[in-house]
Amino acid sequence: QVQLQESGPGLVKPSQTLSLTCTVSGDSITTSYYAWSWVRQAPGKGLEWMGVIAYDGRTSYSPSLKSRTSISRDTSKNQFSLQLSSVTPDDTAVYYCAGGGWTYGQYDYWGNGTLVTVSS
């Protein structure tokens, strides 16, 4: 059974960098053809895809967030991480990690989500 768990600060100040980690259990993040994504949902809005890292380390980012987003991984810990720089209150959202296909929406697994509030 594959499980994903997000972790990181729940409060970030404006202009700082938001950092979250997703710990995967039950499968390896290097399993062939699997990809691991970050998706967020701001209050009152729909899901927004942020980016993905594949089993081989390739990454892809949302064009609207690309300049501020970085996704990396630690294969020794079976984790992948999100960094979002220069945050504003508009980045307040529930952040989810997900696993499955490279294409947005093709997910087999989801984390429970973690609320990150951007506020001074």
C-alpha cells in the first residue's frame, strides 16, 4: 500500500521560501515510469498543478509558477520536495503531493494535504 505524507511549516512570511517534503512509503520514488507531483488548492479555488518530478529525476513545472518553483528528491529517504520562493498571501493554500503518471490528473496516490498560510 503506497502512502504519501506532506510535511513542512504551516506558516510562512511573505517574500520567504515555502518548503515542503513528501515522504513516500510502500514504493520507491525511482520505480520506473512513476512520477511525483505537487498540486495546491487555494481557499475557494480549484486544484492547481505546480510541477512534477519523474522516476529518473526529470522535472516539469507550471509555466505560471516556473520562475519560483523547484522540485527535488532524496532517493535515500524516498522523499521529494517543493520549494516556492518569494511567496505572497496568494500562495496560501492546501498543498498536496501525488504519485502516478507524468500527466496532470493521472494520479494513483494522494497525500492528505497540508495547509500553508502566508502571513506576516
